Amino acid sequence: MLTCSGSVAMNTTAFGLIVAIPLLITHTVLTAKTGAIVDSLEMASVKVLNVISAGAYASRAASAIGF
């Protein structure tokens, strides 16, 4: 009886590891890709804000001069 429950426990552990290890690798890859996408979006948003603020500064300077 004890041998049977030990076998069940070992099988459960083995199957759990078979599922957990690939999922852990997949999670790591997806987290890295997500981080790269977020960094790219942050860089693009900073560039857009720089263009908008440069345009606003140029229009203010032109109106101050009288153009």
C-alpha cells in the first residue's frame, strides 16, 4: 500500500515538472519580449512629446517676434 502511494507521489511530481519547466521558460521569453515592446513604446512617446514641445516652442517664438 505504501509503495503504491509513493509511486503516485513520484508520478505527480514528474508530471508537474514536465508542465512547469516549459511554462517557466515560456514566461521568461514572453516577459523579455514584453519588456522590449514597452521600452520601444516609451522611446516613441518621448520622441513624439519632443516633437510636439519643439513645435509649440517654435510657434511661441514666432508669435513673440511677430511672424
